[in-house]
Amino acid sequence: MQLDILTPEKKLYSGEVYGVQLPGITGLFEVLDKHAPMVSALKQGNLKILKDQKQSANYTIQGGFVEVLNNKVTVLVEGAVEA
């Protein structure tokens, strides 16, 4: 699935991934390939990109939102730094 992580200043990440773990308002959740459409608010915390079954990357994000639609995940955050 396609993942894009965007801040007001720039695009932090864009590429094909296996999945992504996100810090939702009510707790951590994971989006995998062919996930149902959804929109969710995010709180400050750790975002983990699952590039494949063995590789991953981590970002510490500020609050924002995520949209999942047509096997594309778009994460809009106020700020993020690679952990």
C-alpha cells in the first residue's frame, strides 16, 4: 500500500509499505494492506512504518489525522522527527 506522511512544511515520507502503526486518540492501532476506508485523529507519539516484514522506520509525531482510502494511507501531522 502507498504511505504519505505530510507536515505543513514538507513531505516526510512517500513510498510502498507493508503497514503502519499509529498513535490514535484512544490508543495505538495498525493499518495493513487493503484496510477498510477510515479517518482518525492522532495524538503525539510514535509512528512506525513497516517497510516489509523485517524492516521498519520510526517517527515521533505531534497530533494530526490519518486517512485510509483505496489502499493509500495519508498521514497529516503538525510536526514529526525521525526517531
